[in-house]
Amino acid sequence: MNPSATSAELRPLAIGEIIDRAATFWRAHLKPLFVLCLGFDLVNYIAVKVFTFAMTRVVGVLPGLQGPSAGTNPREALTQSGIAMGMMGVLYVFLIWNFWFATTAAARYVVPAHLGDPVRPMDGLRRAVSRLGTLTATYLLSLGWSLGVTVLLCLPGSIVMGLAVVAVVTGKGAGGSTALSVALIIIGAILLGLGGLAAVLWYFLRFMLLPPVLAMEDVGAWTAFKRSGALLSGRVEPGFMGRGTVRAMVLSTVVGGILVAVSLVSGLPAWIVRLTYGGNLLDPAAQAAIPQALLVPAELLQVVGQSFFTPLSFVVSAFFYVDMRVRREGLDLERRLATPDPTTQST
């Protein structure tokens, strides 16, 4: 592809155009993107299987989570629940880190290919590995920043739950106080759930452009952290849809809906196996008894199905990064000025 021709095509794009061009690019480069994504998805799958194995071996079958009939005292149940939550937290942190790693590798391939520069999929992987330390440091910064936002968003639910505890303590078993405490617990749980969901959505929106920045720009962790936010913040055109965060939200919602639908469809065989042989999905002992010879192929089928469509999210974030640089920094003009005019050269 001719770089000068591609640079001439660069211009600010509408949201629909970003999605359309990203889908076209994804279809045209499906094979390298699939191979690249499949490796990271297999790492995620192995991590989840190791976590499941550790849950059944270290924590056991979590009898404390099965109610008083399991014969476990409350202290032991609380300890096991704490271990389980800690292990889930470690798994979550690793999965998100691996997602940023994969997105950085893909962005290093997608952005140059989109701009018409020569690039190979292996170049993206090499770039991600070379930026591993900076990526990890930036990821830790993002976790620290998101922790404060999460606490703030979950504060209303925590206050309501605290009021429920006060109502229980001061009510001393009165019927009215019991009803009030139950209502407060329900409201508090809803507010906590909404706050947690809002925190997760905010995290992925705020750092949507972080992997492309790490992939394409030679900056440190703190600079990448600030630059990804600066590219996304503010307004790039008039109207409500002209805000960077709103545009990112629409793109993430569209792509997220596609990926959720694909995950549900490709995950049907695994869910059928779990329901057929495991019965209760909330019973760790029953799920651990499922024959792995049936479950693993079904789960791998889901991994392969997701690996075909997950790169679409990588392409969208890379195209959005290019679009924001065109709008804010005149990347299209910069590339045109840097590319010699063929007519001038011939004369």
C-alpha cells in the first residue's frame, strides 16, 4: 500500500465510519489477527483453568459457601471466602494485564498497516515485549487511579449498607427495624453493584487509548498514563457526541455488544456440558466433577470462536487512536508533509 495515498485518505471520521473501516480492516487481516489473539486467549484460558484447579485444591470445595449444613464454623467459612476472593482478585488483575499486553501488540500491527507502512504481526509482538516494563508500570498506575474512582462510586452503597448494620444493631430484633434493615441491605447491594459496574466501565473507557500510545510512542509510564487521558478528554467537535469520552463509550458499547453475543453463542457447548454433568453451577464440588475430556474441548471451542472476533476491539481502539490524533494533532497533515510529492520528484 502506498503511504502517501493512505495519508491522503486520513481525515476525521464519524463513529459509524470508524466502525465500518475497522470491520473492513479486520476482515482483510483476519488470519494474522486471529493467530495473534489466539495465543493471548489461550494464556487466559490456562490461567483460568489453573485458578479453578487451585480453588478445588487449596480452598477445597468451599463448604463455607454452601451454608450451615456443611458443618463449617463461621470463622473457617470467612477465611475460605477471603482466600477465594483474594485468588479471584489475582486472576482478574492478570487477565486485564494480559488484555492490555495483547492490545498493545495488536495496535503496533494495526496502526502502521492502517497508515500504509510496512509491518508484520511479529513486529507487534516484539514491540509489546520490549515495552513490557513500561506497560506493567502504567498498568499499576491505572489500577491505583481506578481504585480511588471505585471507592468513590461505591461510597453511596457502602453508606446504605452501613445504615443497615446500624439498624440491625439498634433495632434489637424489632419487626420494623428488621424490615428496614432488609430494605437497606437490598438498596445498598444494588447501589454497590451499580457502582462497581460503573467503575469497570470507566476504567476501560479512561484507558482505551493507553495500549496504542504504548505501541506507537516512545514515552515512559507516567507520560503514557497522562497522554492517553489527554487524547480522550475534552471535545473534538460540537454537540454531545463531540466529546471524546462519549465517542469512546459508543464505540465500546457497539464492539462490546458484538463480543458478548459471540461469547454467548460460542460458549453454548461449554454451558451444555456444565449443566448436563455439573448440575448446580454454584456448587464447586459438582462443577469439579465434570469430565475434563468433555469440558476442555467445549471450552477450547469457545476460545477459538472468541479469537476470531476479539481482534475487532483491538482494531477499533487503534483506529480511534489514529482518529483522535488526526483531530487533535493533525496527523494527516503531518504525514502529507513528511511524504515527498511523486510529481515533484519526477520533475
